[in-house]
Amino acid sequence: MDQREALARLRLCRSNGIGPRAFGKLLFRMGSAIEVLERWHELPAIATSQVRLADPAAMEREWTATEQDDARFLFLGDADYPDALAQIHDPPPVLTIKGRMELLAAPAVAIVGSRHASGNGRTLARTMAHDLACGDITVVSGLARGIDTAAHEGALGQPGATVAVVATGIDQVYPEQNASLAEEIGAQGLLVTERPFGAQPRAQAFPARNRIIAGLSLGVLVVEAAPRSGSLVTARLALEQGREVMAVPGSPLDERHRGTNQLIKDGAVLVEDAADIRAVIDPLVARKARLPRPAMTAPTRTFKARHDAGPTPVQDADVLTARVVSFLGPEPLAVDDLVRQCQATTAQIHETLIELELAGRLERHGGNRVSLLFA
């Protein structure tokens, strides 16, 4: 696309009140971001009243700063945008990337886990990542302390290399102690973010980042994780996206293993080394190689496929969220029952539940049941 359309898309992406789903609906309706902005006054007030359009001059500055940092933008619908990520419920309309872009097309496994990892956990994550990357599997993680750091370190310098999905601007590093690691990844691997240039870390950005980690990967391995940790959110997102979930078992006396042990109880694949991971991933890699690349050159095709899939009882996200909340309470309710009571599709319910979970309002229970968390 030309730079004028790219800047228009960047402006929509950076506008307060326009998330990935709203962005998709706008482009589906108007055909281009330029058309959306030029006809903004024609849109229903109910759709625009809560939106604060970004300053176009700020978009020019972000574009320049990104190029000066040796990074670039990748828009949903671009030929190089990763196919797997494009197929999730809420793909980022724009990514900022720095490093080896070809890694986005490579088969990948995410390795995540506790920030307060044990020494054994770090060693295991580093070894597994090294062995996978030696075998041309790219290792994806989130540049956090603990397991994430060990995974990146193990994969660096190997053929598969590593991708770090960060929750800050491409020019920022969090935690600061990983500054040199981030620099190495930007040179030998790939840094990825959906956040604007210069963006500082904030709590709500980390769970949103996790959906990208899962979306880029064929499977997610959780090495150590306490109950209700961010790593378990990543695992659940992976399940919703149709990815494989794997976990390393551990002592029930260690809080850091309670989450992974529960994942295994719930059906995650128990793994102990890279060979176990390859047994899960290699058939997926072979199947992916046999499939033709989706013929999708514009984001409107992605969203059109969803709209043309057939009528759905509930299409407004805010209305559905309110309906889900009204049916939930402190007592666990089966998700299947929630689908029937809300008269929505399973995909819509799962997407809404993920948003509630990321907002800290949802608790999951065994037997595919959920309840609301009350402050």
C-alpha cells in the first residue's frame, strides 16, 4: 500500500476508542482507511462519539522515529503479515517490527513461564529453546524476567533464532535489565510490538501482548507458572486460537508448578525435553507446508470472511459483554450453558470471556466453567 493509506491506517490504530475489532469493521464498511477518515462525519454518532482520532502530525512523527530506529510497520493484509496471526479473533491491525522479518514465516513455538523462575526452570527453558532453535524452530517469548529471558538466551545465535513480543514501544525495553538482550534480539532475531513508538509499560498491555505470542506460534510451552498467572492466560489464548498447549510437570509443593500441573490435568501435553515438543510440533509443520498460503491481500478480506460466515445472533461486542456479565455470578457456570443463554456463537462467547479475563473480571474453573470476580 502507499504511504498515505499506511499513515491513515496508523492514525486509526492509534486513535483512542478504536480497537482491533472496530478497526476491522470500519475497513470492511469503507474499503480503506483513507475513506474512513474522509467520511468520518457520515458514520453513526453512536460509533464515533467515544473515539478520539489521533493527531495526523503525531503519526508523521511516529513514522519518522520508527524508520530512524531501523524498525518498520507491518499492516494486517500486507504480504509479510504472518498468516497464523491474521486468523485470530483480534489480530493487531499494525505491528512494529525490528530485525529479521523472515522469522515471522518460520515455524515457531512459544516458551513462557514464571518471572520468578527457579534455577532448574531457567536451565530447562534455556536448553529446550536452544535445542528447538538448532532444529530451525523459532522460539517466541515476551522478554520478561525468568523463563522468557532464559528462552530467548537459549535460542539466540541458532538457526531458528528468537522473536520477542514486547508490551512497550519498539524503542523501549522492559525490564531494563534486559536492555542488552533486546539489542541482541533486534540484531539476530526479531522484536515485535503493537504499541506506539515510545510507549511505556502498563499493566493492561501485557495480557494483550500474550495473544500475539500465542498467535505467532504453533504451540505454547509453559515451563513454570503459578495459578492465575499471565502464562496461564497465554495458554488459554492458545487454546482459543487452536494452538497446541504443552507444560512441564513439577512438584506440587512448589507454587510455581501448580499452574503447569493443572494445565496437564486439563489436557495439556506433558513434555520433558525438546524431543517431546518436536513430537507435537513436527506434524503441524508438515501439514502447514502442504497447505497453500491463504489468498488474502487486504484486511477487508479477513473481516469479510467473518461477516460472510453466516448470521450470528449477537454482533455488537459491548451488548454481548453486558449480556455475558448479566448471566454470570460468583457461582461457576458452564461455558456451553452461557452460549445457549446468550444466544451467541461459541467463538463470540470465548472472545468475550477472554476480554473479561484480561480485564481481571473472570475466573476459570474445571469442567470448562467460569464465574465473575467481584472486588
